[in-house]
Amino acid sequence: MKFSEAVKPISYLKTHASEVVRDVAENRKTLIITHNGEAKVILQDVKVYEKTQESIALLKILALSGKEIKKGNYKTLEKSFGNVRNRINDFKRGQREVQS
């Protein structure tokens, strides 16, 4: 994205609101709106915003995971799968008892 093309004054937004909204939505654009020559707000397609939020959430999870690994707070793959197998077997046993 070229910021030179993405910066518009608030007066432009006021006079071309429907056109700007349509362009942002159809082309998945992000616009920077200025007021008195200073950047004040971002106008962004909702799908782009959602993807950004999802990316931020994933990055936070990765950062937290990295911290936990450094602390030694993790299970081996074998132990994790073993726990899942045990839970599945417990569930199956419970199902058989209900049917009897």
C-alpha cells in the first residue's frame, strides 16, 4: 500500500463519503484521514481489520508459547497424545456403560 495514495483530508471524506466507503470496501483499502494536516483516524475495510486482529491474536499466542517453553512449562508430544488417547478411551468406556 502506498501511503501517498492512502492519505485523505477529512474534507474529502465529508464530500465523498459514499464513494470512499464503497472504494475501501470493494478494494480492501485502508485510508488515513487527516484533520488540520495531522493523521487522526484510519478508515479500513472490515475484512482487513478482522484479518489484522486475527494475526495479532496469533502473534500473542506465539509469544506466550515461547515464554512458556523457555520456562520449561510444556508437555512432550508423546505425553500429549497419550493424554488424548486416555480421554478418548475414558469417553468410550462411559458410552458403553450408558448403553448397558
